[in-house]
Amino acid sequence: MAGWRSTVSGIVNSRAKVAAVVGAVLLIAGAALRPVEAAMRKAEARAGMPGRTRRLSAIVGQGTSMAVLGGFRALVADWLWLKTYLAWAACDLPATQAMLRLVTIVDERPLGFWLNGARIIAYDMTEWRLRSAGREGAVPAAVRRRILEEQAGMALRYLEDARSYHPERAAVCVEMANIHLNSRGDPATAARWYRQAAELPDAPYYAARIYAELLKHLGRSREAYAWLRRLHPTLPPDVEAAGSRIVLGRIRNLERTLEIPENERYVAPEVDVETRRPQKID
Amino acid sequence: MNAIEIDGITKDFTPGLREAKVRALDGVTLRIREGEVMGLLGPNGSGKSTLLKIVLGLLAPTAGECRIGGVPSDRVEARRRVGYLPEAPDFYPHLTGFELVLFHARLGGTARVGRKERVEAVIAEVGLVEAMHRRIGTYSQGMRQRLGLAQALVTDPRLVILDEPTSGIDPIGAAEIGEMINGLKTQGRTVLLSSHLPGQIEDLCDRVAMLDHGRLVLQERVEELTRRRGQTALLVDRLPAGTLGELRSWLQAHGVEFHGVETPRTSLERVFLETIGSLGKKGNERS
Amino acid sequence: MNRVAFSPARVRWIAGNTFREAVRQRLLLLLIMVAATMTGGALFFSDFHFGSSELKFVTDVGFGALAFFGAILSIVSSAQFFFDEIERRTVLTVLAKPVWRAEFVLGKLGGVLLLLLVFCGLVTALLAGLLWWRETGLMKAHPGTFETGRVVAYAGVAWCGLVQWLKLSVLAALTLLVASYARSSLLAIMAGFVALVIGQLQYLARDFYGMMDSSLARGGVWLGGLLFPNFQLFDVADRVGAGETLSAGLIGGLAAYALAYMSVYGGLAVYCFRHREL
């Protein structure tokens, strides 16, 4: 009995001592490095993580949840997007709708998920519903209108969610403008969204031009003229996509249409590639 | 001066919670002088390898001290001029013999200038020149043993520790390794040779220390131990008929007790060595 | 007798020996082939005509392969190369020379880190090459989408590869710590994978422990969290895939964090090995 005790004591003393020292040092090091970790965690969306986990587990089960938390979040989202694509290709509305929502829960960061998702909801799903409602031409106009409005509404809500994650992305505003224009037939609201897009840092050049065209379409040509006059000086003349010559042409057209006196007409600035910088539109 | 001083070394192992403590060494005290070949003899499990590891600082004793050249053996400095060949070494299979010995030469602190030449010389000394650029994974057991000897000798050690150096080797290979060990002695190196084969210790060592169940039971010069005191053996050619009786009478008349007559015998090992050796199959490679 | 000083050169030779063993065992080649197969498999996305989004998928699959197979390589090589030395008894011949035990442990770690660096470098380079090739093709097919030039931030891809190497290096050091104490390579490998999972779930554990009723449980989870690094910090690959940039501050912070943990784990591995009976 005494020999057994001394055996246990011998083992416990030597290996346990080493393990205790290792454990103590790890605890101290972990505590010391917490501030470093906290500084880097500030960029992470910490608050949303537990909620996201609970929703995820309820929908997809533990395996996917673990993978999402295990650093394969983007990969899981990509895989889900593939599944979305397959559901879309099969014109499966309920599955496509569910997958679109799931993809953005798993990973809200890729803008492409939101934009393509909104287009599917607004246009493709509308088409599917109209087809299931009846043959081409056989669907009553009221039903058609209702389906368009419903899908457009869903797509716009989807994009409002996107704006909460991507408030400074012009592409979201452009997409909302398109849906208002194409699905809801509301050029006035579309124009507001195009203007909003044009004022964001990553706005495509065409957003500002389309805004002006919509103003003209709405009978607000003077507003369009004023807008284009402010726009043109900001456009780089050496970038084809900026459409500096196109905008100047439209200014001249409006001057003729609105019969602007010669002395009040827009004077295009001297082309000086070296010094000209795009300016913010006031 | 003593090359190795071992004072009261005791080593206990605790294999597991449910098993009793095992005393592998019990108060071993030993001195090994510089330039001598000391044999460590004992059956399997007697504590020989444990003692060697303590000498090399690879194990810490439970009690006692050990010094190499006056330096405590647990200090890195103590191993500066030590070469060690473990029992049945199994080296990195993906290195060549040359790469392994060069690796050990670097670790042992050999001078960079002339290092590769030193490696080649040692490899030639152990008879592995033709195989030195082949991967160790293709070597036979005998070749690995020679390679082990090469890595032990590449740093020009003053003390060479060999643990069962002929383990798994055929008699010819064992004889060659025996010759190399004799060569070490001629060079004035101290050798500590551990073996469970009495014949090997008898052939190669000046002194022997016998271990049994962790205790040092005997240490003495080999020559003293093996001498059959008070007797003389004569070796003569075949005696003609009748001569034996006359010889016996003469001895008894001079007060010498006559114990008997034997036909001298050789050993099967010697016959094997002479037979195979004469067929000229010595070389670097053994099947 | 003069003291034998700690020698970085001996550490380097042991590291080089470890790396050479890994290369000659063709372990690296096998994993590169697997990772290349996975990355190349991402090319099938081109059949879906996703446009520029395809580049995101290729990036995500590539870094996913790097993370997954890199973790296997990191854990298995750290444990295996350490235990091989003990089982073959080559550690005895090395330590019978005037070599510090610390030099041996740090040399083994250095060899594995070098192996991981080559692995991460090759896979990242392969991924960058694939992205360049696909992006060139997409630019010709959809010029309007690329009116501002290439969209892939190749510098970000390279930095991301470096960050993955940092993560795998911390994991290797942690596995080596376990190996220096454990009695079997299987235990060390299992512990490495468990540590990887725990390190990845740090956020979840810390966010939920505040909701626990039992103070004992809260304390236990909090203490347990301190033992492991937060591997989720190193998951920056999906940011690169989503088009975000990695700031110098983030990369510097991650490097410092990784270096701190490698130093702690490496130092503790030396401590454990010094007390290990061979």
C-alpha cells in the first residue's frame, strides 16, 4: 500500500508539476494577449454573431453552423448560392426564395448575392408566377399588376436589408431604382434612387445621366438641365465610360429645347487633363 | 584522470498509476579511466542502457552523480567530446549516409573547414564509401550499425559509448566492428561498451562491470576474472602412443597434479569466419 | 571547460533536416496535389456564367483548401516528425552531441514552419495564377464589368496567404507543445484538432458564457478560453473574396499575436521536453 502511494505520488509530482506549469503559463499568456485580440475584434460584427448562430442552427443544422463558425463561412455561402442557382434553374419559387434568404444570413458581405437575389425576386419570380397563373395574355391585368407589385415589394424589402449592411454602395440604389422603374412603373421614385446612387462614392457614371433622363421624362427638363450643368465639369474627359461628350450633347439639346439665351448657355471648361479632377456634384 | 565518474547512481521509474515503482539502478558506483575499454555486462533488463543514458545526460538519476571529464553529465559541455552509438539504431531513412554523418558533424561542432573531408574519412574508416550516397532506407542492419559508428566518431570523440554495437550483425560484421573498437583503443580513446554477450566483452575490454537487477555485482580486469588460477595448460601436437602415460608419471613425480587430457576445440564462430573470410566476400554490403 | 552556448546554427540544421525529411516523404507534394485539385475544381463555376462573381468563388475555394489541408499538414507533421525521432531513437544520437534540448525542439518547430511556408506560398501562388487567368477571360467576355480595370486585389491575396501561414504556424507550435508532453503521436494529433476547433469557436464560447447562470460554469468557460488562441481572427480570406482590403494594422496585429503565441507554445514545449525522460 505504501509502495502504491509513493508510485502515485511520484507520477503526480513529476508530470503533474509540468502540466501545472504549462497550464499556468498559458492562462497568463492568454490573459495578456486578450487586449491585442480585443483590438482586432473591433472590426468584427460581434453583436450579430450569437443571433446569427441560433437562426442558422434552426434552419440548417449543426454541420453547417459549425462550418460557418469554423472559418468556412464564405465557402458555405458559395455552396448555398450554387444550390440557389440550381433551384432557380428549376424555377422552384419556394426553394429559391428560401435559399436567397439563407445565403445572405450566412454571409451578408458579397454584394452580388443581394443584387442577383433582388433581380430573381423582382423579375424571374414574377415570370414564374405569371406563367402558373395562366397562358400568355390570359392573365387578367389586375392579377398581373398585383403579382408585379408583390414581387417588386419583396425585392425592395430584400434590398433595404442589403442597404443596412452596405449603406455606401451605389449598386444597391441603382437596383432599387430599376425595380421602381421596370416593375412598378414609378419613374419619380426611380429618379430619386438614381440621384441617391449618383451621390455615392462608387457611383457608376451612367446613374447621373439616367437621373437627368428621368427628369426629362417627368417633364422636369429645367431641373435636368441644371443637373447636367453641375455634372459635366466633374466628368473626366479621357474616360470613355464617363460620357463627357454625351452629357455635353444633352446639355446643348436641352438649351435648344428650353430656348436658353446665348449668354446664359453653359460654357464647357477648357480641357486640361493634368489639372482636372472630378468634383462632387453640389 | 578518470574519463567517467559514477557515484551512487540510483534510478527509479514509475511506469503507470497501477504499477509499482521499478528500480532500474541501485547505488551504482564506478570509475572508468582514460584510455581504457570498459565493458558493461549484464542480462537484458539489468540496467545497462539506463546507466548509459544517465552518463549521457539523457536521463536524470533519482539519486547520485555522474561526471564526464570532471563535468556533470547533465551539462551540454560534457558531451562535447563524446560519441554515442545506441542499440539497434534506426536513422532517418530518407537521408543518405553522407548526409547523416555530415548532419552529426555539424551538430557536434566540427570545424567547417575540412568538415566534408572529415565525414568522408570516417565513412571510409567504417567501410561504407560505396553506399554513402544511397538512402539509409536501403541499408542492411550491418550497414546501419557501421553508419552509427561513423556518426559517433565523426566528432573525434575522446570517449566513445557503444550500446550493443553488434546487435543484429552477422559474425563477420561483428568481427569487423570488434577490430574497429580495438582501433579506438590504439588511438587512446576511452570506450564504454555495453553488451549482454560475455564473449564480446572478453575479447574487447580491459575491465568489466557486471550489472544484475540494477546493482553492480562485480568489477574487475577481464584478464584477472578469466584466469584459471593455479593451473597451467599445455598445447602440444598430437602425442605418440604411450607418451601420455610417461608424461603423467613425470608430472606426478614433480608434485604436479594431473587433471586430464582434452582434444582442443575451436568455436563454430571461428570456423565460420575462416570459411567465409577465405571465400573473399568481405565488403561493404552484407545480405 | 568552456560553456556550449545556444546555437541558432544548430537550430537551423535540425530545422533543415526536418524539412528535407518532409520533402523526401513527398508529403508536401501530395497535399499540393490535393489542394491544386480543389482549386482547379473551382473552375467549374465558369459553367454557371456568374460573371465576375466567379472570381469570388475561386478565391473562397482556394483559401478553403489552404485552410483545410494546411491544418492537416500542420498538426500531423508537427506530431509525426517529433515522435518519429523518439521512436527511431534518432533523438538519442542528436542529444548525445553537445545540443541543447531547446535547440532540438525549436529546430523541429522551425522545420515544420518552413514546410508550412512553402505549402502556403505554393497554394497562394497557384490561386493567384488561376484568378489572373480567369479574370483575363472574364475581362474579354464582359468588358463593361471591368471598366475600372482588374477587380481582384492580388496584394490582398498574397497577404491572405501570409495570414493563413501565421495561423497554421500557431497551430503547429501548439501541437508540438502537446507532443512534447504526450506519450503518443495519436494523442498529440487528436489534441491538435481539438485545439483547432476550440480556437475557431472562441467567439461563440465567449459570447454565450455571459448568458450562463452558473458562475462556476462561467468561470470555467472563461478560463478555458484563455488557454487557446482565437483562430477566428485569422479568417480574413473571405474578406478578400468579398472584395475588402486588409489593412496594414490588421496584418501587423495578427503577426504580433501569432508571434506571441508561437513564442509561448515554443517555450513551453522546450520546458516539457527538458523534463521528458527519453
